Amino acid sequence: MLSVFNAAELFSLILTIATLITGLVFALDKFVWQPKREGLTKESTSSWVAQVRSLFPVLFAILIIRSFIIEPFQIPSGSMQPTLLPGDFIGVEKFAYGLRDPIFHKTLIPTGKPQRGDITVFIDPSNPKIDLIKRVVGLPGDTVIYQNKTLYIKPACNGRKVCPVAQEVPKQYVGLTNFTEQGVRLDEYNEQLGKVNHHILRDPVLPEQLYRYYQQPGSPMGVWVVPKGHYFAMGDNRDNSLDSRYWGFMPEQNLVGKATFIWISFTFNHDAGSMWPHWLPNGVRFNRIGRIH
């Protein structure tokens, strides 16, 4: 188990404990206390026991849904633009990469592995207190190369007699966007990452931050060989994403789930002099609701 709980893990822990306590009261009342009351016609169930019993099925349903089926997640930053925007609220499939216990994250039932191009939510390897959302670029055994803002991938051999060679990930220039960084409009590209076609952003002015990259022992700067049980993840906003290029590889045990759909999207574009609290939305982007591509 991670030594420090993040907010989501702490909520899971509290929810699990509350479900266990209310479940214990539910079982004691049903199988121990209730039979003793049957002969006492004037004595009814105490109010606190009745309230706790009524809470148990609700908490149990929430625990099952949140731990094994779907979990809500809010996009906090622009690192996944243009695919995901700050204020998007997404659904994360918890069963996509295996059914895991809600506290220790141990796989109970394997159901699948991340595929190249998946958008995943995972615990930040460099700061376990927060969750990140990035796109899976490199799989175990792959060699990932990012040089001159160009992505190359050499897939793992996986026992093949002739190993694949490193190839540039295909992309096509779309044009200038309205997304900006420090007043500079960003370029948009259409990228084909495996079977997934998606869009990325690049800053035409900002030079590549090669000196900040994580250097894997035995590999040159900007080249990474993904270890077994790990993945290489990057944001779609390539020049505004703190990802595997900077902190290394994402362990499989850190996986939370696969991002699949946007269920609501809010705007928080408040004027400087607005009296409206900054944490409250001032608009809804209904056109963004739906599956994530």
C-alpha cells in the first residue's frame, strides 16, 4: 500500500470502513438482536440501529459502483488539451484494467491491460497524494523516443524473430488553434497512435525542454525503454504536460482506470472583479458531453 493516501484513496478508505461498520450492525440486528425482540411485542428496534441498517445498502451500493464499475474524475488542468479541457467531469472505468480492492489496489480479477492510446487515470508516481490523467504511449518493452518534439516508438519484440524498428508516430498538421500559452497560439496536429486517432497541441515558440527530461540509466536523453509492469504516459498538450518524460514510468499498480466519457463540462471563466466564487461554474458546455476520443 502507498505510504500516503491521496484524497480519492482516503475517501475509499472511509467509505470502506463505514460500509463494514454499518454492515456489521445490519448483520447483528438481523441475526442476533431481531430474534431476541420477536418475543417482546412492545419493544421495537432502537432508532440508531434502524438508521444504521438503512444506511448499509446505500453505502454498499456506492462502494461497489465506485470501486469496481465507474468513478467520477474532474480534469484539473490543460495538460490533456485539446482532448480534455479544465472543467470536464469524466467517468473512469474501474474494471478496464482489472478489479482491484479499493484500499491496497491489489488486482483481484484481471480483466485487461492498458493499450497504446488509452487515456488513463493513475496515482502520480512522484506525488502519491494526487491522481493524474494522461495518454498511454509506451507499453512494457517498448522503446520511446521524443526528440525535436517528434515522437518515435520501437515496439517490444515479444519473442518475435525480427524485432520492429523505431518509427515516427504519424501526425498531420491541422493548423493554429485558439488555445494559448503565455499569449502564443498553439499548433494542432492529428496523431495516429496505434489504433487511436486523436489530436495534440504543440507550442511553436517554446524550445524542447530536453534538459529537464528524466534520464534512464544506460539510455541517452530523450530515449526510454519501458520496464516490465510499467507504462510511458504523455499529455496531449505536449509542451504543457508534466508526464513520463519528466518523472519516468507509470507502475501498473498505480492504475485507477480508463477514461471513457464526459458526463458534464463546466466553465469557470470569471471576470477579475466578479463576486461569484471562483470554484463555482458560470457555464455548462453541453456540446462536450459524450465519449472521449
